[in-house]
Amino acid sequence: MKQYLLSVYQPDGPPPPSVDMGKVARDVAALDRELKAAGAWVFSGGLHPPSTATVVRLQGSEVLITDGPFAEGKEHVGGFTIVKAPDLDAALEWASKATRATTLPIEVRPFQGEAED
């Protein structure tokens, strides 16, 4: 099976008051349990805010280390899940469940160079 990255994109700033974060946490935990029971779960994790990021980049022959996100934006990657799925359609099904659980957009991308099991 191929592996797919499901990236969770969330808006910068605190969640709107209309979002029940307790329900989101319960729904995400239920999805993780479902993924594990199906043998599709590889790894998942939430990330601290972009303000905690450190960027390491090459500029000429020097390596520069700077605080903050690489790109400023209105959204950032807030977390991710890596799943095993037989094909893109199956990965999109998991992403559909993830967007329902998180109430946020989910980007699905396959990993390069993976041989089929």
C-alpha cells in the first residue's frame, strides 16, 4: 500500500467561538482509533503555532537560522496524519473523515518513490 500525507490547514489565530474544540478533540481521537483499527494509521501529530518555527536555509555558502515560519500566510499546517491506503480514492475517504472531525481543510499528497506492497 502507498502512504499518503493528510495535512490539516488551519487559520491563524484562536478558533472562532462557534467551534467546540472539545468535540473536535473527541472526533479526532475517534478517527485515530478508526484508522488504527483499519490498519491504515502510520503516524499523526498536532503542531505548535507557526510562531514556534525555526527555519534553516542555505544562503550562498552560509547556513542561516531564523525564527518564525518560512512563509507568512493566513493559514498554516496545524497537524498531519500519515495513512496507508491502496489508492488515492481510499486516502480521500480518510481525508473526508478527517475534515469532518477537524472542521478544517485537509490536503492529501502521496509520498514519492513508494513501491506497491
